[in-house]
Amino acid sequence: MGRPSFKIDRERLRKLRDERGLSQADLASALCERLGLDEQDPDTSTASYRRIEARGRTSRKRAEAIAQILDVTLAELEGIVPPDTGIYEKRILDLLAEQLRQENVALKSALDEACRDGSDSDSEDALASMARNVARRIEAAQLARNPGELAELSQLTGLSEGEILEPAHVDGHWLVVASGPIYTRTELVLGTAGVMTLIPEIVGKLLDDFGSDGRIRMHRAPPWYRLEIDPLCGRFTTWIDFVRCLPDARGVRWLKPGWRDVFLLEGPLLTWARSAANFVTGFDGSLTPGDVRRLRLQVTEYNGERGECISKQILAGALEEIPDERLAAEQAVGNSHLVATWTLGTALQEILEPHLSAYPRQCWEVTVTDDDCALSLWPTAGVPGGPYGLRYRIELVEEAAPGRAAPWRHKDREALKQRIEAWLS
């Protein structure tokens, strides 16, 4: 199985095994199964695994198998795991406080300069702000490795260059790779905010330029994420792969995202996708909508405020009557969603127009929000500030899940807004 030359962090291995509720015998059994050594005596396999955990060394092949069983990366098994954001910033704050007590001239000078805007150089807030700044500089320096920056950080913190380059985590580095027939791009960005800025920039107007049936599919293949951007029935697909990574002297290592990364990334990505494409497959594998004939418009009437709901109505718009041949033809050119929402818009006109005509055009304001269209009524000469306000909220939902908004790209919500404004005129 190879020489036991791969180093494993023993404490990390024990902790990961305990977190998953596995005994040494359990892990030894799973390891034998993964390596195809089922015929090995259980006592022998357990003793072999105990030696790995005691010595912190094994072959790379066994290390890879253990990592797969524990659902972690090799870097995590080696103990190369950046600390939690809060823990790391607190560590830097304590370090700077100690350096001030030791009369670190470079740090005191930098703190004084940073506080010349009026802040008290002795205040805890000023030092905490300096610590956050230094922590971010350390994280950036671990990738750039500029000798001048490393030397300055060493002066400020009292750390050696080697200590500065130990795993850090403030925002986290992410590698984003986009590939496809129309667009290719590779970039390293800082933080989940960097990922959330770059992905919409990569996608751009791709999903607006090829009909209404563009799709976004989301995949997890830990530690990687993948988005599949399909603007037209499998043509011109762009793949966006991204992964959390940790720079070191040999390059960058992939890291499994932490719980903060997952929280700050997966929800916002899904929200963005549902506003950029009309068909979205989430990380759980569910496609919304499953059938455009099941789409509905949900119209909620209010009395000026969202909390003052008067009525709620679901419009079907006779979508079930669209002939199969026509729907198939529209799907072939990527326009089935547009046919469905246009039909629903016609049904919306029938119920709304009598109410809209009761007031002059200037009294109505039509707006598009993140997931709906809204009509507000301002009876006082159409000037906001009158006695009413929000009157109708229009959402796209699925019949199978009324009340839960379906994906509805911004371009098509804008198109409905223009139709409503035409009715008003």
C-alpha cells in the first residue's frame, strides 16, 4: 500500500472520527472496504488503523481513503485548516495589544497615523479596527507573498515570516473558473462576497439573450461548487466552478467550505439564480418550475401596507389549454416560459384593468422588486405620501406550492411592468 510517508494531524483525525461517531474499529472496517481489503481480519485491520492514529503517518493512498470516509479534504486531514474568522481576528487583536505593551514603535506609529481622523489612539475600537486591517493584510500577503509587505507585517506584529504565513482566515480565498464556448475566465477572489460579485458579472446578459427558458443548475462536489448556466436548450452552456482555497509555498490547496461560507454563499446564490433565470435546479436537486403549465400569478391586494392584506387571488390563465404541439415548438426555441407568463399576463389584465381605470394614470406607480411586480396607488395627484401606497403585489408561483415564489428573471418582470404601464395609458 505504499510507504507510510504521508503526515496526518493525529488530533485532527481523532476529532473528525469522534464527530462522526465512529470507533477505531468502525473506521478500520470502512477503510478496508474502500481499499478492497474485505478479507483482512478485523483485529488486524483495527490494529493497523490504531498505528496510523498513534503515529500520524500512513501511505497517501490510505490517507486519501480516510479523507473520503470522513468527507474532508487531505489538507484538513493534515491539519492545514484555517481558524474560524472570529478566533483569528481575536488572536491578532490580542497579539497587537501585547505588542503595544512591549512598546512596539512601528505599531504605535501606525496606530497613531490611523487615528488622526479624530479617533482616540488608546481606545479599544481603534485597536480592534487596526487588528481587522492587519488580519486582512496577513491573509492577502499569504497569496501575494510580497517581501516588503511581509517585512512590514512582521514589524507590526512581532511575528516571524513563517508565523505570518501560517493558515489564516478573515475573508478566505476562492478560486473561480468559468469555461464555455462563449466565455472563459479564471480568477482568485477574496471572500464569499467576491464570489457573489464575480458570478453575476460572468453570467452578464447571457441568460437574457437567448429566449426565456435559460436554466441554472447548482451542484456540490465537495470541496467544489459548480453552476451550470444553460441559456438555450443545452447550447452555449457555461460552467462556473469555484472552491475555497488556502495558499502556501507550493501553490493553493482546496478546502472544504466552513459553515459561514455555506451560510453566506448558498442562500444568496439561490436568490440570485431565481432572479437571473426562469428555471433553477437548486443544490438539493429540485427543479423549479417542473412544468410551465403549472405556473400561476398570485395577486395580493393591500390597503397601503404589506401587513394590511385585503385579498389574495391565484390566476391560472388557461395554461392547461395550450396545445402540446405549440408548447413543444416553443420549448425547442427556448420560449415556453415566455408563452406561459404572457398568457398569465392577459388574465391579469382582465382582473386589474377595472381597478386601475378608477384613478388617473399619474396616481399609479409600477415597480419591480427582487422577485415580484408591485402597484402603488397615490391618490393625491400621484405624489407619494398620499393616504394609500402599495395596492397590488404580483408574484409568479407554482400551482403545487402556492405562496412560494417561482424563479422569474428580472427581464421578464420588467416586461410585465411595461405591459401594466401600457394598460394604464
